[in-house]
Amino acid sequence: MRCLEGIGRASANPAIMAKALMALLILILPLLAAGPAQAQVAGACPPPKKLAAGACVTACPGGYEDRGRDCVYRNQSR
């Protein structure tokens, strides 16, 4: 159990804790600042796919009209 003795001292060291916190923030901050998903724009889907309800799909789902690079929802109740 001698190999575990240094763990308590290392975690109590404020300098090590500060460095670990900064590393964590550097890794997580870009993920939090990310904008909306690119699938919100019809041109963002790769060429064989098209945009339907904010997602890239290979074929328009039921109730959607195929308009080339995007699928437009059509209300069936009218």
C-alpha cells in the first residue's frame, strides 16, 4: 500500500489542483461555446444527404416533400 501514500498529498497540493482545473477548463470551454449544429443549414449536409427537420437524411421521411437538398414538411390535414 506504499504506492498509494502519495495520492493524498498530491491531491491536497493547491498548485496541482489549480493546474488540473485549468486543464479541465481548457478542454471543456470550447465545447460549451460551440454554436448550433451545422445541420441547421441545408448546404451543411454532405452531397448525397438532404436536410429534414434539422437532421441530415438520405431520403425524405413521410410527410416531407423532396426539394433537392432539403425536405419541406407538408401538413396532411388540409
